[in-house]
Amino acid sequence: MPAFTATAPGKIILFGEHAVVYGEPAIAVPVSSVQTRAVVNAVIGGSSGEIQIEAPDISLSAAVMELDPDHPLRAAVMAVLGDKDPGEMPACNIRISSSIPVASGLGSGAAVSAALIRALSAFLGQRLTDEQVSHLIFEVEKIHHDTPSGIDNTVIAHQKPIYYVKGEPFQFLSIESPFSILIADSGIPGHTQEAVQRVRQNWINNPDRFDLLFKSIGGISKMSKELIQSGSPADIGPLMNENHLLLQELGVSTPELDHLVDAARQAGALGAKLSGGGLGGNIIVLVDEGIDKITEALTKSGAVHTLNSTIPSNQISTD
Ligand code: PMV
């Protein structure tokens, strides 16, 4: 019996994190230079219901049904099974490997779910649409934090740049001219759940001010969409800087992230901001030239890893 294999890319949020949880638009793009892979093999002679999972990157080797019910890998398997009895599933082995750094804002959790859901459903002879995959990843994402906006599962399931407003049909984003984003990892794990809770508490304490901050971020996402779609990506640099300031005001940046953002700008970047939940994780930097100098400045300023990602132009028609 052949192995069933599926891969999923990482992602970055270009604009609008946190505000997206409160109904404002956000923009996210896939990062295909990092990937998660899931491989499912039938275990010939194994008893039904024996689902073994191996994830050597996190030193995990376990029977799925012995994992905690809240474990995201078990949740992803259960999401595929739906109402079916796991005890009746043909014996199989699932192997997960990933080059996406964990807790850095690159969507590693959603990518693991996406690859696993696709490979396992293929093994079971089910064909899922991207939208179905997105929906199942979302169910798993709820374990990570209570109020996911849905942006991570959408961009990772569809593997294309998206303009996203919670509760509305998402739009594919047409990229007129390619542009380069440098991703720099602060080396401090991001804490999305804590950051989302912090923002919620700040909003409860000061709703008028925070509603205004969310609106300002939403306005930046809207302007950036127009600039990206009209072939002026270099002009999003100042908007990235402005979005970072607003994220600082939301309370989700850190001195280390601010230091990296400043270093990138001083070395000639067109703009820089934190990306994802914050309190650690990545910053993203818009670069047109001098990438080596900017990379060096980031490394000197504490980045433990940098990744250059080109956002290619595409031919998506938008309405
Ligand atoms: O930390 P990440 O990359 O999973 O991004 C979280 C984005 C937030 O807007 C903070 C939360 C969400 O659900 O959209």
C-alpha cells in the first residue's frame, strides 16, 4: 500500500494581527520555503484503531488515543474522523516532520494540522476541499487560544496570499509586483495565547482607546491591500512601521522585538514590524536592496535565524 503524503507551508501576517480578532482586516501570505510534511502508512497486520504517531522534531512517539484529548495532534486526527469511531480506523502510522520554527509566528501549529489532516483523509479515501481543510484546522486552532480569528488556517489551507476579515468570505490577494520580506526570529518563543488575552484585558479596561487602535490597524491593512494590488509594494514600508507602533500600543511587543525592528530600519530596510501574536517570535522586514547588510545588522542585534521570503506576483483576479 502506498504512503499518503501531504505538505503545508508556513505563513506570515503582513498586517492586522490582533485587530483581526476584533473584526478588522488583515493580510497574510504563505511562506513555502519552510514546510511541514505528514506521511501516513498502513500498518499491515495491525489491529483496527491502532494509530501510532511519530514526530521526531518534538521527540514524540505515541499511540494517538493515549495522547491528552487536548493534544493538537490527537485533535487533528479526531477532526478528520468526525463522527467515526477511532476504534474502527485501519491501523496506521503517521509521521510528522517540519522545518517551520515553533512559536515564532510562522504558523507551525496550523501547518502541522493541515499536513496531517490532508494525509490522513487521503489515507481514508476522503477528498477534502481546501475550505474543508481550513475548517478542520480551525477546530484544532481553538485549543491554542479561545478566539482564533481564522486567518492562520485560511492562508495555510489555501496556500495563497489572502485579505481576511473574520466572519466574511476571505479574498485572495493579487500581487502585482513581487517583493522581498526578511523574517528574523528573536529567539524568544512567541506567546500568542497570552498576547491575545492581554489585548482582550486591555480592551475591556479601555474599550474606546483600543477600538480606535484596532480601527487604525484595519485602515493600514486596507491601504496596504491597495498598494500591493496596484504594484507599489515598496510603499507598504512606512505602513509596516506604523503598524508596529500600534502593536506596541496594544502591549504585544517586547524590547527585543523593538530592538530588531530599529536595527533593520537603521540598516536601510523600507519598513519593519513584529508579525503574529508577539511577546516574542518573529519580526518581518521589507527589503529592496542591501539585504546582506540588513541581515548582518539583525544577527548582530540578536536575531537567531533569518529567512528571506519572496512574495511572487500572481494572476489572481479580484472583485
Ligand atoms: O501567533 P500567530 O502567528 O498564530 O498569529 C496570531 C494572530 C492573532 O491575530 C494575534 C490571533 C488570531 O487568531 O488572529
